[in-house]
Amino acid sequence: MKSIFWVLGGIGLGVVAAVLFSRTETGKEFFESVDAKARQLKDAVAEGYNERIEELRNGN
């Protein structure tokens, strides 16, 4: 039970720190960079998935 408390406390402190950091100019730039990279990854995965679906539909 004690370890659950520490894990939840750590998550809570991490969220608070992230929110406070995101309010700074450096934090905004950092999170915009992370967001852009995540979008690029999502787009690449979706493109690869769609290409593979087309390959399977065409029998290749």
C-alpha cells in the first residue's frame, strides 16, 4: 500500500512540474517540439499502415 502511495505521489508531482514547466517559454518550445515529433510519428505509422493495406488488397 505504501508503494502505491509513492507511485501516485510521484505521478502527481510529475504532472505539476510539467504544467509549471509548460508555462515558461522554454517549456512551450519543448512541448511544441515533442508534439510535432509525435505528429510526424503518427503520420508515418498511418502512411505505412495504409500502404500495407493497399498491398494486401492488390495481392502483393
